[in-house]
Amino acid sequence: MVFVNATAWSSHRDDHHPDLAVDYKRCTACYTTVAMGGLSRNNFICAAKIDALFGL
């Protein structure tokens, strides 16, 4: 849950919120930008920040 909370905080700071699915020993974050009709550069930046959290 610490990872999920850190992910939520990071996303909140960037004002860019993923859909999170939390299961036993797994968390999936899905980014999409409705206004862009898919993925934006910011989606990749935020996803990279989540990847960096996982490595801590």
C-alpha cells in the first residue's frame, strides 16, 4: 500500500491521475488523456516517475 499511496501522491502533485488497479502483490497504473484521444508526453513522464518509485 505504501507504493500505491506514493503513486497517488506523485500523480496528485503532477495533476495527472492514472486509473489504478490494486491486487495482491500487483498494482497497475493506466494513463490516458481524453483530450488527446490517447497518450500524451505527460503520460510517459508520469509513468516514468512511477517506475522510479518502484525501484526505491
